[in-house]
Amino acid sequence: MTRFVLLALDGLRPDMISAEATPHIARLVAEGTRFANARSIFPSETRVATPSLITGCRPGGHGMVANTLFDAAAAPDRLLRTKLVSDLLAMAQGRESPLLRPSLGERLADAGRSFALVSAGTAGAARLLHPAAERLGQFRWNVEEDDTATAAAMRGRFGPTPPHAVPNIPRLRHAARILLEHVLPELRPDVTLVWLSEPDVSFHWGGLLAPHAREALRAADAIVGQVAAWRDAQPDAAEIVIGVLSDHGHVTGRGKLSLVEELIRAGFRAGTGMSAATDIVVAPAAAPGLWLRDPALAPQVAEWLMTQPWCAVLLARDATLLPEGAAVPLSLLGSGHARSADLVVTFAGSEEPDEWGLPGFAPFDAPDVPEGGGMHGGLHRSELATVLVFQGGPMRRGAVAQQPADLTDIAPSLLHLLGLGHEGCEGAPLAAAWDGAADSPPAREVIALPRGFVLEAMRPAGGGRLYPTALRRR
């Protein structure tokens, strides 16, 4: 019976994979199937990507629309930070999870199958990846959680979790011990997901090719090698599929700004929570969201934004609030939801090389990321491009699949190979991974957008969903 071990390397750009920098991933690429047209979702943020991966739906379906967001029903006076379990529970308003679609763990449990999560990321991301773990009696361990029975059991056996560091290598190695010494050999889940917080942490705090970022990437790649070695030593190795993926890419942040401060200087009453003195709530990000007290303010705000050199295209939950052609509906990207911001700002980036010689840099609004640090969240080509490789079991050997793919297609693929249905998922099985006849290049599209920009996108050759690829100038 096929089993799956998925390793997610947070923030890894596909153009960073090489025999020198990531030898173990490069080996899996050479021996398995790599999806050349794998993409993230919008916004390309981790705690939007994780629900997309685990539900098979885009943000408009699962309802997690940003890493940081405003929800007046849950917290009218402040922003919600989805890395915090407490804020996720506030959004859930008494339910188990704020997600509006079932998770992979729930779907597997309904069929008598098992799912396990080992996470070196944030507690909020881990909760979104496996929200029903306690109810289902399944395994979820995260480096930031210390108040659960699972955390206590792992601490008793493996010792305390190392503190957060940059690079975050001690935590990665601690998670790898729990995975390799307990989860894989003893629990033997049908599907195991391992979330590695590097290279994302080091990209943010120093740049994409800084020495400590390269060290972090090597450490994450070494864990991929350990998992592959464990798999190859198993009596059922031929039935164990290893998947390597990333949730988004990165660009170099160049031109840091505070949208709240810019709005205030322009005469607007902006802040990070709604109050008597605030008309616009702003969530800082690589694609900041704006929630308006009065939707009638939208044309005035949009008119000002469109005069700013750093502003690219405006996205809107309800584009009819603005003059025709002034904004792009979030629904075009599969990201429109009742929780979405009224307006979302995208920044005007470049595909020219950055200081590391890598293509891609853009302005950003993130108080805790330094100028020159890695950023993600927008529609830049290097933010949307992701890693997706499957190796072992029924997967094709030495293949490069052209079929378009994003995070929502992964869960349906696993369910299909386990003989289970994927009804309710927006994504579809990536048949090109195991059937070469099912592969074909995508149909490419270029969609004209306001202010001299275009959206490059693709669809499956026979038609279907739009897969955004890049926002760029004409």
C-alpha cells in the first residue's frame, strides 16, 4: 500500500535547487517527476498556502485570506496574526477551526487512514495544517507548542525544543529526530507532512544568498537526504513516495515602506485596528490589505494609491466599489472571500537581478523584515514559482511535467493514489506525475490589467482554472 512523506521547505525558490546547493533534493528531482509549472496561490503567504495545501482549495474556498488580517467580528480593535493559535481560535468563533473546508487529515480519517504532522514552523501554521488532530487522535507536533499531550510526550522522550534561532537549524534537526525516530518507524502514517521553517526564516533576516541562508538551505536539504535514506532502507521502500515542495518563493525586498504612515501623510485616518479615529485598517504585507469603515471611501483611496510610484495594481473584494477598470476582482485569482480586505495593494517590482544576482526585487511593507531581506506575498514571478517533486512508488522517473499545478492539486493527488475521492476540492489530481500520456503544456494567457501591467497566467491544455504566473509591466 502506497505511503507518502511530504517535506515542505518554506520559501524555497525552484531556481535555488542544484547539485551543489541542494544535492539531496537534486537527486530526487533527477529520479522522480518535477513539475516545471508549479505555482503558489495569492496572497503567496505561508498561512494562506498551508490551508490551500491541506484543503485542496484556494483562499476563496477555505477562508484564510492573509497571514495578518482584520476581522471586525473577532477583534474589532486590532489585527489578527494567524501565526498565533489564540487568534485563529478567535476567528473560528467557537468552531474547531476557521477553515471552511475539511482538511486532508479529516478526509483520511473518514476513510480509516492516518495523517501525521511534524512542524518546525509557527504554531498557527501547524494548527491550520492539522486542525482536527486531537479530535481524530492523530499526531501533530510543532516546535512552538508546549501545552499539549503530544508536546509533553515528545519533550519527555527527545528533550526540550531548542529556542528559535537564525538560522533555525537546531529546531529543524530536533523535528527531524522526532520524525525519523518516532513518527515514521513507529506510527507509520499513510501520509506524513514535515514542515521545515528554513530557508524562509534565514531569507527574511539577511537576504537570499547570505552565508547563514545558504547554511540553512543545506541543513534543510540534509533532512531531505535523511528521509530518503530511511525510505530506501525500508522493506516496502518501493511503495513509499517522497514529495518535496515549497509554499511560495521569495524576492529581495527593496524599498521598504509603511502603508499606514503613507496614508496618514496623505490625510487619511489609517491604523491597525478600527477605532473612532480610524477609517482604514491596514495589514502590513508584501500585498497589504485595506479594510474600510465606509466602502464609499474606496474611490478616494484608490485614486491616491494610483498616483504612488510603488503601487502596481489594485485588487478588490468588490470591484464595483471603484470606477470600471480601476481594480481587479480578487475572485480572478481565487482569493475573494467575505474575510478579504476591501482593497489589496500590489507593489511594482522588477525582474532585474538583485544584489545576489537572482531575478526579482520589490517594495514591501513589513515592520520586522529589514531592507534587503527576502519577502513574499505578492504576484511577482519569483514569489509564485514553487518547488514540487514526487519520487518513488508509481511516480515517473526522470520526468519534467508541464501540467500546470499549484498547492491545491497536491491533496487531490494523494487522495486519488490512495483510492479515495476528492470531492469538494478545487484542485485536481496531478496525473502527469504517474502517467506521461496525461501530461501536456499549458495554454498561456496574458491578461491586460490597469496602469500598464499584465498578468501572465496559464490553464490546463483542455481548459479549466486559471493559474497566475506573474504580474509584470507591459
